Amino acid sequence: MTRLNHDALAAMLAGAAEEIRANHEWLSRLDSVGGDGDHGTTMVRAMSKLEQALETSASGKVQTLLHDVGWAILGVDGGATGPLLGMFFVTMAEAAEGLPELDVDGLASVFEAGLKGVRAQTNAQPGDKTLLDALIPAVEALRGAAASGLEMTEALHLAAEAAEAGAKLTSTLQARFGRARAIKEQSIGTQDPGATSMALLFRGFKKGLENHA
């Protein structure tokens, strides 16, 4: 696959929701180390909003689908998940304006915009043990795949691998942001739940597109 249309994007997003649902208990266990232990539950609520947006989307437009998903997730209560993940999709939508389909280069650009939108919502930096530690390498992998001329599923496969590696690396870090920073060095040894959920999203993106193809 070389181009992503509305239906393929919808399949990607549905795959992400499925991956989160399958792993939400693990996410909450990770969150119980330094947080409230409800990250998995919050992510499931976010994915329910995403699925509702998919069900009601009738425009056939990539931009509108991303916009509807983002604004739906922005309404999710529960810490930073709604604002960060919602703005991720909203700013992706802005970058997709006027594009009926996305090639790999366009997909990388849209995800780069999403990353920029997330970073505008937080003062966290790479290495602070947050979702950025999975999202940044995933987006960089997408850009590298586009530069190498890879097709869509290969690009998402590399992005998913990079996100997972970034999430795993957070187990070696001490939290410097969010609730987990209060437990200081005790946060070392456990993956960050936000980074882990981001890795799961990218794994779901890949699976969803593969199933659609």
C-alpha cells in the first residue's frame, strides 16, 4: 500500500482501539506504581470516544475523521490523557487539510504535526519518562521510512518497533514529570504507562492497516 485513504485510516484507528482494549489491565498495573492505577481505564474511555467518532464519520475525508476523533477524545476526563491524545489527533487533522489521501511522506508530516501538538500541551522533554519517549522515536521512524521510499505498512511497522523500544527504555528512567515523579527513584524499573499506551497505539495502527490491506 502506497496511499492512505479515509477507510484505511479508519481501519488503523480501529486497530489502535482494539490493541488498547486488549492491554488495558496492564496499563493500569503500570500506572499503579506511581499514579492512580486508572490509566488503562482512561485509555479505554478514550478509545470508546474514538470508536464512536468512527461510527458517525460519513464525510469520507481524512482530515474530518482525524478532527472528529481528536475532539471526541478531548472530552475524556482523567488526567492528561484527554488533552494530550486529543490534541495529537486534532493537530494531525490540521496538517491533513485538503488531502484526500496520504502517501508515506504525507503520513509522516501529519504525525510530525501531531507530535508538535502534543509538545505544545506539556513541558515534558525526552527522557522525562512520558509518552514522548515512545512518540518521538515513532515519528522519527516514520520520517526515515518516508525518506527511504518504503511503503505504508513497512513504515508503520518501523514506527511501531521504535515506539515499543522507546516505551521499554522508560523502565530505566526516573520519572521527572507527572504523578510518578513523587516516588523518585522508585519509578525506575517500570515502564511509563503513557509511553506504553503510545506504543500500543502504534502497534494497533500497524495491525489495523495490515488487516485492511
